[in-house]
Amino acid sequence: MTDLLTFDRDHLWHPYSSMTAPSPVYPVLSASGTRLRLDRDGREVEVVDAMSSWWCAIHGYAVPELDAAVRKQLDAMSHVMFGGLTHEPAVELGRRLVRLAPEGLDKVFFADSGSVSVEVAMKMAWQAHAADGLTRTKMFTIRGGYHGDTFSPMSVTDPEGGMHSMYGGLLIEHVFADRPPRRGEPLDDWKASTTALFEQHADEIAAVVVEPLLQGAGGMHVYDPEAVQHLAALARAHGALLIFDEIATGFWRTGPLWAGTGHAGVTPDILCVGKALTGGYLTLAAVITSAEVAARVDASPARAMMHGPTFMANPLACAVASASLDLLESRGAADDVRIVGDLLRTGLSPAVGHRAVADVRTIGAVGVLELWEPVDVARVTAAALDRGVWVRPFRNLVYTMPPYVSTAEDVATITAAMIGAVDEVHG
């Protein structure tokens, strides 16, 4: 293990991490159910995963039904190109996504990852307007958002408070409205300023791009469904398309199947999904749109959607994604999320009024402690591990998005560890 960690430190870059002064990492020995087995200073420890491996391992680990789907598909083929060919796993997954998607969205483009799905959605919007002979090149979005780490998604991620501010001079400059107020706060001033800004740029706007209701990596900010409705109305009134990034919020994470449709009653023109799609087994995303948008894309000068990932519709990923969606429906994901959400709300309530905690909030199977100051990530992580839980804080947030299959004991362990770690390090 010492050799492993030494090589890792000297040669492997980790996400959002320095190569020359890396943060501590913990070797994972195995994973099963909601638990990770880690090596910690030569000791084997078992901890509850509070992060669902960045929100995708919603069923936990070593899931028999998903393992079986992968093994079965391996007997047929692990991969084949999607250009000029097709296969049963892609068709079956497409059928399931069309059935689950909001009404009217029935054209599916498979992508490699969530970030790539946003790239594809933005390209769809540009091509759709090119078909009309319009030169609409701008996207309209709200501050506080996060849409991925590739260039087009970075350009609609918060340009100042987000993770990509250092790339500002390299990115297309889109139009950013203020972040909507927190859920339940007055919206009139925000709606007025957002409307004025949109109308100023209306002839340039190809699409509105937002994470509906919950902004994820931009700060776990929960805002009002009425703000989603207002953004949708602006897009409709001015001929712009509406793109919902539901990579983090889709598949019941916030309660309903889709955050935008379920909470706000709004159907987008283009829907991006990923993360939980394969249950955390393989990377896969999808862009789902309407027949009208597809026809407009095909009427553009290119006469086709100009994107084609090498691993588009990878058979292994499609097979396990279908198995994951079957599990979600058979187990009753909405009920699972409601139960986990109730447990998170109860478990985190003792942190209300804690001197280090500025806000406690939950939505669906998401629980957040927002601190007054930036989190000491290394120390809070270690303190949570001492309490039997893996968390990955960022900025001033200690949060959890646990697997949907988490038990009452799991959630109680997670919430107690979050509060205890914050109290130990920042109290």
C-alpha cells in the first residue's frame, strides 16, 4: 500500500487537485451496498458512502442485478461503433428513456458524460437557429450554475464564483442573470431584472440553460419553482430554446422523476441526463429532445447533428443503464428518496443554529450544511472518516447525496458524522 500511495502521489492527478502538492487520498479496497472498505494508515476500515460516488451510485455498490447485466452483455460484445450500426442495448435504453422523459421529448442522442451532453445540447440549439437563418450565438443562464468541465459547459458555468474563472478570457461570453433567491424568498425584483436583461439580448439568445431548482456543484443552491417557470416563459416568448441540465437532479434525486417538470411543471425543449443513468457503473449520458427540435437541427446547413463520440451508445453502458432504470422503477425510487429525505431533514436539524453553520437545507435525497467560512476539506474529511462516513466537502459546504438504498442507520450515521465533523473542525 505504501508503494501504491507513493506512485499515486508522484504520478496521478486527482480531480481539482494539485500535482505538486496533492491532497490526501484514501485507497479503496472494495465496495458493497452503501459501504466502502478503505485502507487508512494500514488499517482496513468500513465507512458509509455519503456521496454516491459523486451522485451516480444511487443503488450502492456490487448490485447483483447490475453486475448480471454487465456480465450478460460481455458475452455478446463490450463495444461497437454507433456510426452506421445499432444494437439492442441502445434501442432498449432509448425505449426506456422515451417512456420516462417528459411528454413530447422522444429523440435520444447518447453522449459520453454529463459535460458532453451539455456540449451536444448547446450545439443542437445553435444548429436549430442556423436552420432559420438566424445568427443567435448566445446562451442565457443564471449565476451560481455548474454544467461541466469542457469548454461549452464551462462558458455557461458561473464566470466569477464558479470553478472555471481562470479560463474566462478563453470562453465565449454568454448572458448571466443573477442567481434566483433561495426557495421561499421574494422573486419580484429578480424577475424584473432578469426580464430586462433577457429583453436587452433577446435577438442573440439561442437557448436558456439551467439546472432546474437545485444548482449542484455551483453551491447546492435551492431556488423556487416559480423562477424556473419565469425563465421558461422568457425563452418561449422570445423564440429561444429551453435546455434543462438534469444531470444531477434527474431520476428522482430531488423527489420527482425530473426536477423541472415535477416541481415547476415545465417541459424543456432539450433535456440532459447522466450521472445516475448507469447506477454508477460506467460513464454515459443522454440528450433527449423533441421532434420539432430534431427537424430544425436537420434543416441546418450541416443537414445532420454534428457530433459523434467514439463510445456513443456503448453496449455495456446501455445494458447496465437499462438494468438500473428497471431497478429504480421496481423498487419505487420516489418512495426511497422521500424516506431518505425525511431522515436527512431530521438528522441534520440539530445543526440549525450551530455557530459554524449559516444554513441547513434539504431537498429530496440531498442534505447540506452551509458554513460561514470555507471548509477545511482535509480535516473535515478525516473527522467524518473517524465517525465512519466518507464525505467530500467543497467551498463552504459539507453535504450528502447518499444512495437511495441507504437505511435509517446509514442516514443517521451520515448526518451525525457531518455535524460532528463540522463541530470538531469549525466549532
